[in-house]
Amino acid sequence: MPQLLFGRGHKIGRDVDPAAFRPPARVTIVAGKGGVGKTTVSAALAYLAAASGLETLIIEVEGKSGLTALFGTDEPLGYEETVLLEAGDAGPGSAPLRARTLTPDDALVEYLEDHGMRRVSKRLAATGTLDVLATAVPGIKDILVLGKVKQLETLSAVGAPGAPAFIVVDAPAAGHAVSFLASAYGLLDAAAVGPIRTQAMDVIALLSNPDRCQVMLVTLPEETPVNEAADTAFHLEDRAGVKLAPIVVNGMWPHLDLPEDAAGHLRGAALGLGESEIEALGKAAEFRRLRQELQDAQVARLAEMLPLPQLKLPYLFETELARPDVAALAAALGPQLADMTE
């Protein structure tokens, strides 16, 4: 049974238009350079889906994303599903939102148990044999996880009882994300016959079908993250054969109409401020103006490097993000996705 993290009736005070959301694909894999807000965007996308009435599952594959903290708890995710939002928690008509971690060890144990090898699975788990297999067959750990994602997506496609309607995968950071998603192609070359080849072919069928799976990259409006996002996009298309969803530009500072000589304007406004106060405010205004110019330049450069639609999320001036912040980002994300769908 799923573990309940907080009870019914805990409303999150931000409005999301439930009619505005259509998922890019049944499985949306969110990827990006470490530190760009990949997990936060995964949470916002999943929240938007749940608020729109889709039973949603977030899959976390690294075991250290801090996802649950965004929903009010520090309790880590496990292999079994954990309830983050119950039906109605994200507004009238909203659906449940659950999350789980997928690890190669647990996926292998479940696979063997499903095929009548429970005793073997326990021995493999106890002896660390999977690490030996991973060394002998590169990519085997990734294919075990992706195989489980494929299984969940298949259940979703046929509307199986208890299956989520929408799956968000919080992928590894950008460098590992490419090898993670390209693992099936490597195993297809390595295994001529047998269950590994079959699993790899099934995963490739999932990744290459844009109705079933797309990758949503996340970046910041800064030079290095933009460079890495573009590089990751090209590698994903070339090596993993996946379709790219609109790219999320996270952390956009809202524009303020600031003059070049803010201190001079303040002096002329006769506000009764001291010179030290005027100087401090002038420096703050100059910093903000330059920051806006920088992010605009990087967003334009990203558009030139990567011809994908852009979804822009605001910078949240908070030291620790919480559920209301996730809801605010979902509310910002919804109309942009709706416009692109139309």
C-alpha cells in the first residue's frame, strides 16, 4: 500500500486551470545540469498534471533528489509508492500524486520474482551480484530501471487499475542522462538474443515513440547551463533517439523598468533619502538591470542554438522551496503549455 505523507484537506493556495494541461507524452523525462532546478520542475509538472485530474506518478532514479521536501517532508522515497497529494489536495477535481524511487537492484529482484525466481533474486540481492553484472555488461543497471518505466507506461496505456495516467521521470543530471537513455542501444549491440535484447528493444520502442515518451530539458538563463543544455539536446537526439519537449528556462527574474542612472533619478525625485541610501539603491538597480540584460541575452542565444519552444519559469526569492512554491510554478507552467498545444 502507498505510504501517506499528509492527509486529505490540505489545500495548496494557488490556482491551476485544470482544462489547460495536456501532457507532452505519457512519460515525460525531465533532465538537466545539476543545480538548474530539474527536480523542482519535475514536481511542478507533476503537480500541474494532478491538478488537471490526471493520476500522476513521479519516478526518481538517483535516490537523493530532495523531492519529498518540496511536499513537506524529509522522509526519503522508497521502491513502493508514496502519496504526495491525495485526490482533491490540489483543488476541485484534482487527482492523486504519488512518487517512488526505482533502483536497479529492486528492479532486478522484482523482475526475477515475476518470472518465478524469488529464491534466486534474494541471493543476488544479498551477494551484490548486480555490481558484477554491471561491470561485465555496461548499461545493464540503466536498462533495468528503464524496463520498469516501460512496464508502468504499458499499464498506463491500457488503463490498468491503479496505473498512473501520466509519469514524470526525474532523470539523472545531464551527463549521466545521455548514457542512461542511450543504454538500450548499447545493449542491443551487445546481446544478439535473449531477455536482455528483448528488454532493450522494448525500451527503444518506448523512447522512440513521441506519444509514449519525450524528454523535457531544464536550464537557467546563464551561459554555462545554456551551453550544456544545447549539448545535451544534440546528444539525446543522436544517441537516444528521443523527441525533445519544450525546454524549460528556469529562474527567470521578472523585468523591472529601470533607468540606466537610477541614482540620478532618485536624487531628482526629492524623496528625502540620504546620499548613502541613494547610492545603495542605485547600485541595487544597476545590478538588477544588468541581470535582466544578461538573462535576455542568454535566452536569445539558447533560441539560436536550440530551436525548441521555451517555457519560462520565474525565479522564486525563497531560500527553501515548499508546496506553495511548487503550486506557483505549476500555475506559471500550465498556460504556456496550453498555448503550445493550441
